[in-house]
Amino acid sequence: MSFSGRSRTLVGALLAVALLSTPGFAAVIQADPSDYKSKIDDLQPGDTLQLAPGTYVRMTLRNVNGTAQNRIVIEGPADGSAIIEGESCCNTVQFYSCSFLTVRNLTVDSLGISGIDGFNAKGGISHDITLENNLVRGVGGGQQTVGISTKDAAWNWVIRGNTILEAGTGIYLGNSDGTDPFINGLIENNLIVDTIGYNMQIKHQNAYDLPQAPQGPNRTIIRNNTFIKDDRPSSNGNRPNLLVGPFPQSGQGSSDMYEVYGNFFYNNPRESLFQASGRVAIHDNVFVDAPGGTAIYLTDHNGPLDIAYVYNNTIYGGGRGIRFNNAAREDHEVVGNLIFSPTGISGNYSNSRDNLIDDVENAGLYVQNPSLVLGQMDFYPRNGQGQGTDLAYPASFRQHADYNLDFNGNSKGGFRFRGAYAGEGQNPGWQLDRGIKGSSGGSGEPPAPPTGLSAE
């Protein structure tokens, strides 16, 4: 059978329609400010919506659901020229009951309107959401205005490579009363600077029963982020750069952990750089300048401190290095930290070994350029310094993601170095500065996401 040119055109068109209507077919859809809302409503699993440069007014994502095999992607140009602006009525990008969805390369601007978050999820569970390489600004209208916020149960979120500028609160996950748990997340390579309150907080969790959520034990990983506060007063109370709260004491979630590593914490004039309760592993971070508080503050807060493993961190300046305000109920170890502070380790602890502690004034004997100046500070060990016998990690440490990698993502080798860096001489890694943490390790890439998370 032969077809005329017109017949072949008709057959091709019908075939295209059939493919577009086939489940799992991945369509690339172009949109601009005039039509993007209607195109969002029509997205199917596997679709990618590409936004043209321009200014868009709010983005509401209601029941936008991909699948584990076919995520939906909404993306702007890599230069951030698709700008989503806020309105006084509603959060700037709002998720309602979405899943298997990636949003990337957007500039989200809430225009300084008080109470209007940048990204917000509420009104139904949103899970398997990836927020990647977005710029969030204009969210400093008040301390309760948030760059990225979840206000319903959420799990398998990946928050990666975002920049959040001068927010009231940078990232706030969970609800203030302990409802709406944030479960099994990955927060990595973000830059959060000059917030009024927290750079980031994950709230405590009441007992919950969510059969559809990952059953665990789960781990929320916070790695390779830059957390910087400025000296502005906090009108609703001083806040740490990062705070993580406890998990439920029984049932689902009670065996979950936070793993916090490879992060750079800088400056908090009136509070601690990091406060933790619950079950937490803290390793290979760099903490600089907490004159009004403690670098690592471990305490009961909305629930008990259960487990605290603190190893291979570098701490410089501030009133205190590591403080256990309360004893850990189940287990704790403080191993191999390099601390330059008037008070190194204090409080209710008993299991501490192989830490190197000295005065701030003597830090230059051990590291390349101890300083409080961004772009100049360098806490990489001098030749022959900051090391000793093998730290002999316990089995509990060896369960943690990347326990064997230093702040730069390089191998710790024989585990003989104290502090966040495993090396001596010239620092081969990222310069501590006001920026997204650079590539880690010899591979030029950050460590891979942990298993069990849905990250595109």
C-alpha cells in the first residue's frame, strides 16, 4: 500500500497524538508567562515543562504527581532568568499534594512581603520533591517568612544547590507543634546567608503513623551546605544557624538519625552555630566564630538528646567548642575533633578521646591561616600537625554515610588526622567563603546521594 504526501502527513500527526497520549511518554513542553498556569495543570508523568525567561506571578502546584519511574520536571533557564514573583495573598511557589516532582533553575522572589514564603508545601502530603539550583530572595519581610518550608508530612525531599538570601528563616521543615514530620531527606550544597532567625531548622516530631512513608530506620542527611548569619538582631528571639529536633520516642521514626557532615558554619553573634537534640551524628564540619554561644550545643529541646556522635570537626573561636547541656540517653562519643576555643568540651559527657584542644591564639601552630575573614581563613593542617594515632572508629561511626571522607570529600586514609581535614600542607579543596561549597574530593563531584532517597 502506498500513501500520498498528504496521507503520510496525516498518519504522522495521528502517530504523534497517540504517542503523547501513551502513559509514560516524556513530553518537553515550552511555556511562558502567558500560558504556564494552564500547562502546569496538564502535566503528566515524565513531562518536562521548560519556562522561558520572564516574570511569572506565583506558581501553584496542585496534585502535580509524577511516578518513581517518570518524574515531572519544571525548570527555568540555567541562568535563573525565569523569575517567579510573589503576591500578598499566597506563598510564591506553593505545593499541594505533589509527588515525584523536580523544580529547578528558578529565581523565586517574594518581594519582601511579610509572611509570604518562597517555596511552601501544605494542604496535603508532598513527597519525593526535588528543589535544585534555585535562587530564593525577597523572603526577609519578617523572621517568620521562610525560604523553603514544609507544613504537612513530607518525605524523600532533596533540597540541593539552592541559594537563599536574607530570609527571615532560610529553611523550616516540619511544624512548630511537632506535627507534620519531615522524613528521610537530603539537604546538600545549599548556600543560606544573612537570615534573621535560623538558617535552617528541622522541627521535633511527635509520634506518627504514616504507612505510606518510608518505614526506616531512615536518615536525614545535611551535608556540604554553607550556613552564614550576619549580626542583625533577631526580633523574635536569637536562633542558631542550624537546629535539628528529636524524633518520636517510640514507633515509626524512633530509630531515625540525622547525619550532619561536610558543612561550613560561620558567625552567630548571640547563639550557637548548631544545636541538636534526638539522634545525631556530626562529623567533618568546619565551625567558625560563635562569640555569643557554642559551636556545637547538644541538649534536650522539645524532647531528649538520645544519641550524639561528634567526630573530626574543626572549631575555631567562640565561647565554647562542644557542650553537652544534657547527657545523651543512649550513647555518645566525642572523637578526633580539633578545637580552638576557651572551653573545648564541657557539660554532661563521659566518652571523649583523641581530641586536640588549644587556645585560639595558638591555632596558627596547627593550621595554615586561622582567621575570621571569609575568603582568607584556612584551617587545613600545617605539615606534621593535627595528627596522632589511628582514631579507631567504633562500629557505630562506620554506619554513617561518608564517615571515611574529610571536609573536602577526600579519603581519611589511616584516620590519624584531628579535625575536619585529612591532609597537610596546601589545602586542595574549597576555599571557605560566602558561596556554594565547591566540588568535593578528587573526583570533582560531591558524594552520591544515600540509597533509599528518590533523587533525580
